[in-house]
Amino acid sequence: MSVSSLQFIVETDACYLGVGAVLMQEGHPIAFISKGLSGKHLTLSVYDKELLALFMAITKWSQYLMGSDAQLRQDLIKVWHNSTMGGYSEMDNTFRKLAGLFYWKGLKEDVVVYIRKCATYQRSKGDHAAYPGLLQPLQIPYTAWSGISMDFFEVAQLFMDQVFKLYGMPENMPPLHLPYMPDEAIDEEVDRRLITKKFKIQLLRFHLARAQPRMTDMANKHKSDRQFQEGDWVYLKIQPYKQVSLSNQDFNKLSTKYYGLYQVLQKVKKVAYKLSLPEQVAIHSTFHVSQLKLCYVILDSINHPPIVDIASPYCSEPAKILERRMIKRGNKAVSQLLIQWKDMSPEQIICCDFLNFSWVLICAFFGCDEVSDDDDLLEEDSLEFDQGFENILVVDNLPVVPKEKFEKLEGVVRKIYGQLGVIKEGGLYMPVDPETQKTLGYCFIEYNTPQEAELSKEKTQGYKLDRSHIFVVNMFEDIEKFLNIPDQWAPPEIKPYEPGEMLLKWLTDEKARDQYVIRAGNDTEVLWNDARQLKPEHVYNRLFWTESFVQWSPMGTYLATIHRPGAAIWGGATTFERLMRYVHPQVKLIDFSPGERYLVTYSSHEPSNPRDTHRVVLNIFDVRTGKVMRDFKGSADEFAVGGTGGVTGVSWPVFRWSGGKEDKYFARIGKNVISVYETETFSLTDKKSIKVENVMDFSWSPTDPILSLFVPECGNQPARVSLVQIPSKEELRQKNLFSVSDCKMYWQSNGDYLAVKVDRYTKTKKSTYTGFELFRIKERDIPIEVLELDNKNDKIIAFAWEPRGHRFAVIHGDNPRPDVSFYSVRSGPNTGRVSKLTTLKGKQANALYWSPGGRFIILAGMKGFNGQLEFFDVDELDTMASAEHFMATDVEWDPTGRYVATAVTSVHEMENGFNIWSFNGKLLYRILKDHFFQFLWRPRPPSFLSKEKEEEIAKNLKKYSKKYEAEDQDVSLQLSEQDREKRKKLKEEWEAWVNEWKRLHEEEKMERERLRDGEASDEEEEYEAKEVEVEEIISVTEEVIPFEESQQ
């Protein structure tokens, strides 16, 4: 029988016919093996047969000779890592060397595990993990001065050194910042101040508890948690004295970074451990976790832990700081100290980093009993804090419970308020009385958004937990505001009335000009359109006036700007003073009512839970007072078109206003309902919505409280368009439609007509065609006419009513150059039906822009047509002009219909700016602006004149026009005079320039004569004219002539 602890010997032999082997221990045979040879083995040489015998023996007795596979793998890795051939190379090099000769499954993993357990490797290699040791927040004190930071000691030391040592203790140190209190009011004032102080301390504790998680998370972003157990063996890193000095030596990579092994004796704190160090080591035995690294070596294989003598080279104390210097390390400046050490020669003077030196000086040489958990925060990322407390609630009148019932009460409160919004982590805080260890009857709740906090306050105000506990909920900012209310009432300061600029003053411009606003870059500017002078006139400009866009009110009285806290309106002709602010955080869109009495603001907020939809907030403000008349809050689904869409389904404006200046009604669409509100009470008319199954869209008449509704087909129910009178909700007219694919409604500006564009399916359901249903609203029984194009398969590209007129235009066709048709719906003798006026063939147009006064229209080719413009007179059915504004994105008529602006906004990177044209297509002037965003004409209010007066003025227009023609002539003469003055000035400058050179010529004449020996070279007229003839051979031709001909 073999003994595994003894050496094995294998002897082999080979002959012509076979091979054999014997396994022996201490000269005694243990096993035999032999094998006869045949076939190709018989032809092998003697040496090959000997090798074959050895291979057979090793294969047969591998369990005795080779050991286990695991041991063999360990031996191979040890040879290629620990030996002189390996040189303790890193993991990748060791693996490449082994993989070139050997292979087994899990080779790389075995190499990684072995090298990790290599003691030499662990002591020599740095720790590449994130900085070990998480931040340990300090306990929040219950009273002031119960916990003092290091800053207090520094102040005290400064007082002792600079005051007490030089001048002694002051006889009187009165308290600072205490106001005077009369004797008779001291008791009441002290009670009040103590109560206020107690509450403010609770507020401070809440703020600290609220900030601690954020600060901890930020501090731990680049840290890792590392913990040890008592009895673990660890390596110790001694920093930074001699270690730092090695950065300038030749063999820095060969220096040992860790020493040990040392055993963990005690866990002092979560990030501090006490080690079992040798007695001769004169440093403190408590270390921060960042200085320790766990040993992976199996402890059974270590009888006596190796002790590295770290005392002799590293325990010397600093004797003197010789010099301080700054060096560049990477992209940072590092401060270093030149230190002379005790018991060391002057040649051993070394430089240490200032921060590292301070750390070791405190922790290693002066024996700190405890290691601070946050002293390692030498440089951290900057923290970002919330800018306000709008998302924090204070809930009062909670039960006062002992510590045992605290978790139960917290769970109840969290359940109630967690349903109304997302409470931040650590956002529920209940103050506790330190003496009784009972809650104080109120708590703080922090939500993700202010909107959630507002909703929770609204929903839980007066909530009955039981008979004795009815919630009183306030916003945190309101509590602070209440605390700052003075005890003594003081009458408000009455500011003297300062009349501002008249808001409609811009309408009284002597030149009857219009204003417009432009935004380019960060600049917003208001200008007069001075077409006579062929240039704009500056009115007002301001940098960073708005954060997103500007918007005129419908009658031009106000200019609205958008900001993060909300919206603001400005007014006037030249001063543009701020008139009112409307608080709505993160507002994104605004909309005025037609009469400018109300302003609707909109914002959407991302949910904290990705599965939820966006939260929508809408406020309706009174424009003049800034008061919120009604707010609407909910998920995006509730405000989506038809109540079925997500955030993209919310169409703007959400609320649509009825026509007219009264601003009496506004409405929004919901799921199977149209909700109509009246502005007198801002509640639903008749306290209920209009139920309309599957309603898809609606629109108000521009002048009357009439709603047009579109309901698509559903099952066997046909689609229909209905007209509903408000507030009676009476259906005035209805039209059923069949095979409908889509439907769009277009009101004429006076509310006289309604055009319904209906896209219908063909019989095969594979394509669609378009027709129009025309409603005559002001006629009896509201008759309806059907209009189909000559080619009903034409695609409708654009449709537009003539403002205050009876005509409309349609762009139709499938070709790159569609057709434009004009129709009239005027009622009268023999004109009771819609009639086509004309069709313009093959136009480069895809948009229609009627003049506000009617008659004139621009056929615009936007986008793919690159800004083609055709100015067309519909009365004469004639093109007045054709022009181009390359890459134009916007076309805007001024409110009078005299001028039109085309603009190229920043959607294009080139040619940003705008052009101003006359109504008949004449380019007046062009302005280029980089990063151009907006161009908006200032609207005008409706005319104050009666219809009869307007007709009278139109009838006698020639009489009034003489005045303006004379003014135009004066302007023309002025421009001509300006041109003459300009040419005269240029001529005078030219003559002055010529005369100056003539003067210089005369001044240099004497010098020229001197250089020419008195001859006046300027007057030399002696010359001789010679005529020279020059002959030039142009071509040479050779011709052979016969001899006979030459004789003749």
C-alpha cells in the first residue's frame, strides 16, 4: 500500500515488442504495468518507445504522481506568478503567459482568485475600489449649543490668544442682538419668544433632517461601503510620510503600499477599527476604514503573521516645517510642505502633501482616540439644494403618542398623504419632545412637487382622524410667514398715486403706424413700422425680457411674457411698464380671453413614477387684479382630446372661449362630454356638462354663444355635426354624415357661415375624397349647402375664409403645383347657392393668408416651395405681384391690411430676419437678425365707429384721402430732399478729397524742380513724334508650279 506523504518513483523500459513501467516507494514496488506493441508503434525509435512508456505510466498513475487537478492548477499559477520567471506580474500578464501553454475551464477566474490571495500582491498594489467608508451624519441636537463643531473651538482659541492673553477677561460681555423690552411686558414677551424659539428649533431640526439624506447621498456618490468583523486579518496602509516622498524616486513601483497582517480587535465606529499592532510601533491603533484592506489568504496557512517593522522608518515626528510650495499635479494645484524630521539627518528632508500631512499628524502621531467619520471629505462634489419650501406641508392636530406608537401613527399619516402624491425619501418628519419622548402633535411632509403639496392641502384640510383630531394643514412657507407677523399692527404705507401711460396711446399715433414685437437671441424689441421712411423706428427693447416667448393680448392692450415663477403683462405705447404678475410655477403656455378679461396659464409636470402620466395644472386669472378665479388640476388623461390621450393628446388651448367681448362662457372637451363654464361664477352652466357620446371636437362661433360639435361614426350611428345654443343647450341644427374619415370646422370671422370639410371613404374603403358642408348661420332655419370640387378626388391642402366677407379660398390637387379656387356664398337674387369665382392652375402654394380687410390674399409656398409669394386681388381676380422670401417660415398681415411681414425664424440656420411688404407686393425694407425667434404685429381693438359711419367714410373716402395723399407727397419730397442732401454731401466730400491732393501736388512742385535742376517737369511739352512701320509675317504658303507653265 502507498503512503501519500512519501516520494513516488517511476521506472520504465522498452523493447522491440513492448513497453513496461513500475511504481515504487522507498525501493519497494507498488504497481506494475506493461503493454505489447503492434502496428505503427513497432516502427518507432527506441527513444520514442521510452517516451511512450513514460506517458503510459503517468496516465495510469496520475492520481499518485500529479495530485488533484486543483493542486496542479495552483502549482502552475504559482510558477508563472511567484517565481522569478513570473516576477509577481499583474493578472493580465500572468494569464497571457499561462494561456500560451495551458488551458482549462475557468483559467482566468483561477488566476484572478490566486493573485487576489497573494500576500505580496495585496501589500504592493493600490486599492482601486471607490473610496471606502460612507459618510456618517451627526446626530441632530434638540437644543442650541448641545453640540458644538470644531469652528467653536477655533473661535474660542482665537479669543484666548488675541483677547484674554493680551487684555484679560472683559468685565462686561452683554448679549448681542437682543431688543429692548419694557419691564411690564417682559413676562409675556419671554413666553412668546420661548414658544417661537421652540418652534423654530423644530423647524431647524426638520431642515437638518431633510438635508441629511441629500448630503449623505451626494457624499457617498463616489464612496463604497467596507466593513470588517472582529478577528479579521487586514493589511494596513501608512500614509503619507515616506510613501509620498517615493513619488520622486527611481523605484516607486517596488515600494510596499500595505503592511501587515494585523488583526481587527474592535469596531470603534462604523468606519473606524482598532488593530492589534506590535508593541514597538509608536502610532495609534485606531484607523479609518480607507486605510485597511481585507486579507484573502487562508488563515490556517499562516502560523505567525509577518510583522513589518514600520516603527523605525515611519514613526519619527516632524521637527520643523522648512518651506511651503505649490506644484501642479494633473490639472490641479497641490500644496506641499518641506519637513525636517526628528532623529533623521538633513539629507532625509522630504516633501509631503499638506492635506495628507495634516491627516497623519492628527491621527497617527497625536493619538486621536476616535477617527472622525467625515474628515476624509477633502474635496467633494457640490450639493444642489431646493430653492424653496413650496412642496412642504405642516399637518397639525395629530395625536400625541409615546415612542411605542410612533411607527403606527407614522404609517397612518403616510397612508393618508401617500395617496395624494409621492412623499420624498425621509420627507415625513414628526418632532419628538426630548423630555417626554412623545410626539408634539404635528408633522412635516415633503412632496416631490409644489402641485402635489397644494393638492394634498386642499384634499386633507379638515380631515377627521377621529372626533378629537381634525387635521389643520398649512403650507410650510405660510407658517414662516405667520411667525414673522409683528405683534403690533402697523398701518400699510400708502403709496402716492402715479398715473401711468395710457394703455391705448399707441392707437393715437399721428402717422397711423402699427407696432410689432420681435425676439432675437436674448433681446426682445418693440418697433414702429414706419413704411414711409422705409425703416422701423425703435420704441422699447429689453434683454432677457422673457424666458420662452411673448404674446400680445387679442386687442393689443397687453404684452405677456413668460418666466419660471409665472407670467407677467406689460402695457403702454413706449414705456411698457409691468402691470401685473400671475404666479404659476413652470408655466409653459398662456391664452387670453377674446375680451382680455381673463388669462389662462398652463403647465405640465413629469410624474415621479414613470408609469403615471404627466400632471396638468391650469389657472384662470383675472387680468386686472391677478386673482385666480378657478384652477384645474389632474392627470394628462383628464385633459386629453376625447379623454383618451396621454400628454401628447392635450391640445392647446384646453379651454376655448365664446365669441365677443363679454367673455361670458368657456368650454373644454372631455370623455363623452362638453363642459361649458360661465365666468360669472366659474362653474358649469346648469351645474352639469353637456353629454355627447363619442364627441371628438367642438368650436365656438366667433360672435355668438353657439357651439359646433363633431361626433364621429360609432357602430350603426352616423357621424354628425350639430349646432348648440348656449346656455339653453338647444340644438339649432344637425347634419348626419356617412362614411366619414375626418372632419374639420371653419367659422367665418363674423359668424355668418360655417364650413365643414368632410373627408369620406370611397365605396372600396381604400381611398378618400373631400367635400364641404356650408351652414348659413344667420339665415332662417340655417340652410346647408353641399360643395364638391370639380375633381372630388383632389386633396385639400388649405382652406381659408375671407375676413368679414363672403368668399373663401381652397388649395387643392395632388400635383407638385396645386390649383387655387375661389368661391362666394353671398345670398341675393340668382345667387342663393355657392358659386365658383375662378380657379388658378398650377400655383406654387400650400398656404393662404387673407388680408384682415378682405379682398387681398397671399398665396404662399412655404417649406418645400422655399417662400414663394403671390399677391392676388380677388375683386379683380388678378395677380398684383409675385415675389420670393427664401426659406420663409411665417407670414403675418398687420391688423389694418396695409402691410405684411414674412420672416425666417431660427428653425433655419441661415437668412434669419424679416421682410416688410406693401399689400400689393412691393418690398419696403428688410432686417436681418441672428437667432430670430418671433415676429408679432400688435393687434388693434375693433373699431369704435358704427357700421353706418364706416360705410359713410368708405363712400367719401376720396375726400379723406386728399389729406393723406398730401402727407405722402410731403414725405416723398422729404425723402427726395434727403437724397439730394446726401448726394450733395458726397459731392462735397469728393471735391474736398481732390483739392487736398491738388494742394499736396503743388507743395511738392518746388522739390521736383530742385531734383530736376530747375526744370519744371510738369510743363514739359517737348517731344518728337516718330512713325515706325512694323512688318509681321502672318502665314507662308508654298505652291509647286509645272516647268512648262513657268516657261510660258
